[in-house]
Amino acid sequence: MFNLDSLVRPNLRDMKPYSSARDEFQGEAQVMLDANENSLGSAGPDQFNRYPDPLQRAVKQELAQFKAVRPEQIFLGNGSDEAIDLLVRLTCVPGQDSLLILPPTYGMYEVAANLNDVRVERLQLTPDFQLSPEIVASVLASDAKIVWLCSPNNPTGNLLHAEYMEEILRGFRGLVVVDEAYADFAAAPSWTTRLAEFPNLVVLQTFSKAWGLAGLRLGMAFASPEIIGYLNKIKPPYNVSEATQRFALQALRDADRFESLRQQLLVGRDWLAERLPALPIVAEVFPSDANFLLVRFHPDATAVYDFLVARGIIVRNRTTQPGCAGTLRLTVGTPAENELLLQALREFNA
Ligand SMILES: *Cc1c(COP(=O)(O)O)cnc(C)c1O
């Protein structure tokens, strides 16, 4: 029922990708005069005079072990945002095709659609930000090329019900992209464990959140080798810099630090989630499987937002998002930052 080749844009199916010097010769030769690099060296303290590995083999080798997948199931991009854009460009004919989002959700899916002149279909999540049998039925009836399932969802923080996601994976004719940017904070297993079952599944993860490397810009997509092959074919040849590849390798070899950061953020999330409901201005703290909390304030969330800004505390105002009236999204910070946030909220209107 799922046919990747018929989903891919016809002009890309047969497109010949750019063949870089590093594609044609890999490794260290004695004399490297094939890529118009500067053999003498680099300005600045570090050596970056050679083009990086276009397929980031060393990083993928480590990452494959860490994630229990095969290197051929991994795509690396300049942030997950690059993978989001490439997935749209791979499947959606501009001015003709559509993609499907489930608001309230991450804004980049829609930006990527607009950038590529792709129509956006919307099916709003239930009031508790979940899938339902009705939503699943509408997804399965859609001709969209991609459906985006953000789980844990941004800005709401909750995991989507796995059984409904599975129904979508079984019945949807397009790509099902599960954005797991926050999976490291969730108790549920990653959908990467189900790749073999679903040829239409793409799982997105990132180094920007639990790994603490947002400034590095490194995102991951996990999918069948066929889908990954297409992404590699259409990506900019050197989309992940040598600096990023080196730092990512160092991070992957420092998994203890990753685990410690993750644990501390989970403790901070619980600490805030325990105390926020006691504040008179807090109407609801939504359950979170992420490193942030969506909180409904009354009577006026934007007044709370402005008050925090004046105190030098910036949070995300989500009041205009579908189903999110009266809400602010609070990222879990250091223990000291969490204290400052809570103290400021206690002083609002006091
Ligand atoms: C933060 C976030 C990302 C990460 O994007 P990067 O480009 O990798 O920094 C992806 N998806 C969602 C839903 C996010 O909230």
C-alpha cells in the first residue's frame, strides 16, 4: 500500500545529485589537490582546511550504536529543521500537494510548507491535546503527502497516544513523521524501535534539547535506508560542518554527562510541576513528558508574561495557539532559574 517511489516528487526520483570531490575520493591521500581546498592550513587556531565527510560516517557509526539502529537508517542535518524542510521538498510538489499538521504543534512544519508553496491541512487535537478516533479517521482520509506527529508535543508537552499513532502508521498513504525532539524526557520507548514495521515512518530527534547542543545545529532523522537514501540525494553536499561532526563525536563519547543533564532537568520539571499549582494565578499545569511545562494562567496570561519580561525572565507566550488560550510555556532551567521564576510568579499581583 505504501510506495515510496510514487510518493517522491517525479523530478527528484530521477535527479542526479551533485557529486562532490569527497564523494569520489574518501580518505587521506598523500597529495589532495581535487577540491580546491587550501593545503597550507587554516586561519584561526583550528584546522578546518578540508571539506567534511558529506555522509558523516564517523558520527553515524557512534550514533547507530547509541540508538540501536543501523548507520543506513540515519540522516544528519543542520538541525532537525533541515530534515523537516528536506522531507517537504522530497515529497510535495509546490502549488499542488499538501501536508497535514495537528495543532497546537511545532511551528516549523507550517513554515517549511509555506516556504515550499505547499498547502497546509489542519486537524486540531482534542482539548487535552490528544488524538481521537475521529482525528485518526480524518488523517487516514487525507491525501496529504506527510502527516506530522509531534510526540512529546510542543508546546503542550504530552506524548500522543501510541495506539492511535499506530493506526495512522498502518493506514496513512504518505510519510508519517514522528518528531521526538523531546523523547529523551519521556518514559515511553522511541519509535525508532518500530522502524522495521513501518516503511512510511520517519523519526526526528535532535541534539538541541537533552544533549544541550542547540548552538551546534545537529538534527537526526531515522527511517528506512530507502528514505534516508533520498534525503542524502537531495541535501546540500556538506550540510553538517567538520566542527559539528567533531563536537558531536565528543558528545556521543560523553554519554554520562548527557544522562546527568537529562536527570537534572527531569528533577527540575517535577520541582516546578509540584509548586506551580499552588499559585493563585495558575489555573492548570499540563502533564509534561518534555523539558518544559505548559501552564494556564488566569485571569490574564499575557499580563503575567509582560510582568516576567520586566523582571528579566523570558518565557514563551502561547496564548494565540489553537486550544492554548491563557497559556505560557515554561522551559525547565537550572535550579536557581526555576527558583527565580517561581518567586517572580508568587510576586505577581501580590
Ligand atoms: C526544538 C525542536 C526541534 C529541534 O529543532 P533543531 O533544528 O534540531 O534545533 C524539533 N522539533 C520540535 C518539535 C522542537 O520543539
